[in-house]
Amino acid sequence: MAEREHPAGTTDDVELVTRSVLTASRLLVAISARSLAAVEERVTLPQFRMLVVLSSRGATKLVTLADLLQVAPSTAMRMVDRLIAAGLADRQPNPGNRRETLLQLTEDGRRTVAEVTARRRVAIAEIVERLSPTRRLDLIEALVAFNEAGGEPPAPVRDDVAGHPLGWTADLPLTGDA
């Protein structure tokens, strides 16, 4: 893509880009929070992150789950207990090792992840639709470059493609907001 003309001093302004990304992240966090509004009585944002990991990985050991979420196993256990009490997850013995317990989503947990993800997709699409086609292409280019610089792999094209429903991969720790 050809270089565009930019106002003097803005082509290499790390602070300007940083502020713009922070502003966009506030918008995305707000969308995330609103997408959880319908289930906020049953699940918090950190608990939703756990549901998403279980959604993408399937049955998972507690220690693995805690590691992926970058929390202490005791914190993960409390989160799991709350999700089980809400009917969103359950424990099953590991068929390969009876001493281990695996955590997995219930049908209600899978439905919750799908509904929240769908609400986020709609909210983001509504914003993107307000952009001109040229701006949309610019945004794609900028976000691809940003994601590549941050080491984030591309999200699947469709929700039913293998991978995480929000585009995360289970191999990477979840350090940002869900």
C-alpha cells in the first residue's frame, strides 16, 4: 500500500499511536463489559475468561487452567467453584488418570460463551459499519500490523472454525481483558 501524506511530526509519533490504541482499548473493554451485562449476575469478566479457555480447550486440569489464566491454582479453584455453582462448568474424573479431575463447560456454559461472543461481534460490527470502506481497509492493515508486532495470531475467519471464539489461542497466556 502506498504511503499516505501525514501531517508533519505524526508519522513516527509513538505517543500519539499509544494514546490512540489506549482509547480503542477503552472502547473494546466497554463493549466487553456490555456484552456480559445479560449474564453479569452469574459471571464476572475473569470468570468469563475462564469459560472462554474451557470453551477453546475442552476438558482441562485445574493447574493447566490456572497457568493459562496466569492466576494461582487456589484462585482458579475459587473461580471454578463459582462457575460450578452457577451451572456453567463441572468436574469429571480424568479417564486417563483417576486421581485427576478435569474441568469442562456445561451446555449452559457453552451457550453463555456463544451468546456473549455474539453480542460482542454485533457491537463491533455496528461500529465498523460506520466506517467508509477505505477506513475499514486501513483499520485491517493497522490491526494486522499491531497484532503481528504483539505476537498475536490471527483470529479464525468464522466462529465455527477451530480456535477460540474470541480469536485467542489456548497456547498463549491470557494477559489482557476478555
